[in-house]
Amino acid sequence: MAAPRLTQLEDDAWQGFLRTHDQIWRDVEAGLAALGVSMAEYSVLALLARAGANGMRMSDLARERLMSTGGFTRLADRLERRGLMERRPADDDKRGLLAVLTPAGRALLRDAWRRQHSDLRRLFFDRLDDDDLRDLARIWNKLQHEAAVTAVGPEGLEPPTSTV
């Protein structure tokens, strides 16, 4: 029995996505590395900035980053040692911890936003017109919607999530 194969059009679309994603990711990552921040660190700092002055629960940050608790704790330890975030007890649950962006973290994030904005303009947005962007937004929304529908288990119940 022959293994299933992609059509030439499907393969061209998939390979193009992979190559483009990898190249843009590497270039954006290199721009952030020049500021001394990894993509994982940047994404946590950005989540904390969106959370505002009250911060965000550590467990919610780990879930948003799709990281194990242990892996996220190590990343948070690094950010805290560098003075970019701090942990505080949660007001509603003294066992829970909130992560809060520090002024140093906010300053680094501001520089990283500027760098990333410049890189994304050069590598992505300046190469596409508004129709291209609308098409991509429509496609990404469709794929996200389809993935969300597929992730729902029998009888519309969400599948169990790992606590690791």
C-alpha cells in the first residue's frame, strides 16, 4: 500500500509556508537576541505587559505559552534574576503567584517592540498589499477555527488537558 502523498500544489503551499515561517522566525529571533532577549522571554514579557499592573497568574502564563510548569518556572526564574519580572502572592489565593512586569522589563520590552516592529515591517508587511493581508487573515482565522473545532472531543466536550 502506497503512502499518501500531497499534490504538487499542496506541497508547494506547505513547503512555502515552512520556509517562509522559518526565515522570518530566525530573522526576528536574531533581532531580539541582539537586545539580549529570546523569543520565549519576549512572549512572556509581552503577555505580562498586556496583563497590566496586576500581572498574571504563573499557571496562566505557562498555559498561554504552551509550556510545562517546570519549563516555565525556569524561564520565569531567569526573567526574575534579570530584574525583568517579579513574583507576588495572589490577593485572592495566597498559594498562587502572580508575575508582574518590572520597570526594567517594561523598558526592555519597549526596545524589543521597536525592533520587532521594524523587522516585521521589513520581512513581512512591506512585501504584502492590503489584499494579501486580508487573504492571510482570512486563511489563519479559518485554520484556527477548524483546529478549534477538531480539538473538541465527543459530545462537544473539551479533551482533558495535561497539568504537566
